[in-house]
Amino acid sequence: MKNIAIFLGHPAHFHLFKNVAKNLTQTGLHVSFVIKKKDILEKLLQDDNLTCSVIREGRSNTLFGLIKSVVQMEIGMARFIRKNNIELLIGSTLSFATRVFTKSKVVLTGEDDANLVPIFARMVFPFVNEILSPISCNNGRWNKKTIKYNSYQKLAYLHPNNFTPDISVVKKYFSTEKPYFLLRFAKLNAHHDLGIHGISTETAKNMINILQKYGSIYITSERELEPQFEQYRLNINLLDIHHIMAFATLHIGDSQSMSVEAAMLGVPSVRFSDFAGKIGVLEELEHKYHLTFGIKSSDPEKLYQKIEELLNMSELYNEFQVRRQRMLAEKIDYAAFLTWFIENYPDSKKTMKENPDYQYNFK
């Protein structure tokens, strides 16, 4: 297999594949990035000196806008695959047209349980060759075509083999002499976010009142930030966010993705969202490794209590690093595993089906 395309539909997918793509290129494979525009995704690639082809611009949030964008993506992806003679397409967001109208093999990398993304699952899962998912993820009736691995997508870039936090990066932006807290506000406007609520203006105000007694506050926001919170906005090079996160005392937000990232780094995270209790990956991180805590939006008092509880916990940093090390001891380096799987596909599929423990060569 010579020509591989990686399809990115979200900024988090850039981080997932950046190390894998570089590893594959070093083996002599030709790797292309294909994206649909989403928030800061294209800028992340540009900042990392990576080129990409855009097959879909942003869309409106109307039903017509959604249908139009899906059609555009299907046509654009099929054209790209044929023009560039792509033999394998891999990504966390994929087009079913690739499987139907081209000869390319399609591997989906996902960590959302199928019941949480029902529209996506019905539109995409039947048309891919394989699905790669963490063991904590439930793909329902598509579990039979799922290859399970004992890791998390975020360990593709936050495993100690792939990332070392650097305090000097943080000091470029602000003093680290006192504790600081990282807050993340998500948009919650994707199709699977329907009916999901997170941090309101009032909740944010109350959190800040609690946190400012203990240290500095920095906010990174996907949605428009209210004027009263502008003083806390974090303005940094986008590629530095994980260095900032790694040295934070707490991470609090309604973003599921950044909550997982904080857990990977051993940073206590509290997520305030109606997704609490529903996502397999986060449920494992919360109840098996005790690295994150989910609270529904109907119980803000519980949120404030959890924040105070963590801030008053003795040896908070050391305790969560111990919990992180326990998690890492049981998980594989997903970047190394994914590199091997793609480079050796489809033989790697056969290996994993016959001997799932082969994955533990990638610690």
C-alpha cells in the first residue's frame, strides 16, 4: 500500500494523526490530509507546516445546510480518492461515498459509542471496512466489525512516548508562580449535542468566584465569549495548549474531548455536561482510574462542591499523577499501534483478529 489519505473533520483529529502521519511518512508511504473546515482545524495544520486538501467548507446549522454539506462532502471525497489513487482512507469522520464509488479501503477510528452518534453511525458504520475503537467503547450492532484496542485516541499524542510537558512554554504567556485553572467552553452545536446543556453564564460566573481565591483563571472557548469573561481569555499559539493544560491545577469545562486530554496528563478534570454518565471512554476514566468527574447541568451545586473538594485535597498533584501512572501502565501507545496497523493493513487486521494481545507490543 503506497497512497494513504487521512480525513480530518475536527481539530482533535489533527492531534490524533499528527504523529502517526509523520511515522508513516518515514516508512516511505505517501500520506495526504483531507479536511472539512471546522473551527481552527486548518490553522493547526498550517502552524505545523502540514498541507491539506479541503473538500468541504463550513456549513449553516439549518437542515438544508446540513444536507447540502453532506452531498458536497460525498462528491468531493470520491473525486479526491480517484484523482490521487488513494488505496486506504482512514479517519475519525468518513464519507460513505468512498466505499461505494471507489476501490479504496476505509478504516474508521472512533471513540464515541454508537448510541451517542446514531445518525453518524447509521450513515457511516455500514460502509467502512473496519472500525478501530477503545475497549471501553460500545459500537452496538457494529461491534463485529470493530477491532478493540486497550488505549485512548488522546494517547496518540499525549502518551509519554509522544509528549513531554515543557514549563518554559507556559512561561512564555504568564507567570507560573501561583496555581492556575483552565476552563473550556464548548459550542455543543453538533447533531449529537441536541438537548445537551453545559456551562451557562451564571455557572461560569460562580465557578470563577470560587477559583479566583486560589489562583489565576484562563478560559479557552469554542463559543462566543461573553464580555465579562474576556479578561480571562487565553491567547496562545494553538499548538501550545497541551503544555498549558499539563501544568494546570484543575481543568473544568463542558468539552468531553479536553476532559479526556486532561485525564491523559493527570490533571484533575471536572466536566459539567449532560453527557455525564453516557460516554464509555469517560466512564472508564472516571470510575476505573478516578481521573475525571462528570456532573449533569441540572446540579450546579454539585459542581461547586466538587471544585472545592479537589482544591482542598492534600497532595492533589501527586495523587493524580499516581492515578495517571496506573492508567498508563495498562494502556498501549496508540500512535505506535496505529502506525503499525496502517502500515501493515490488511495483514494487521488478520493479526488482531487472531491474536488481540499483539497490541501489547506497543507499550
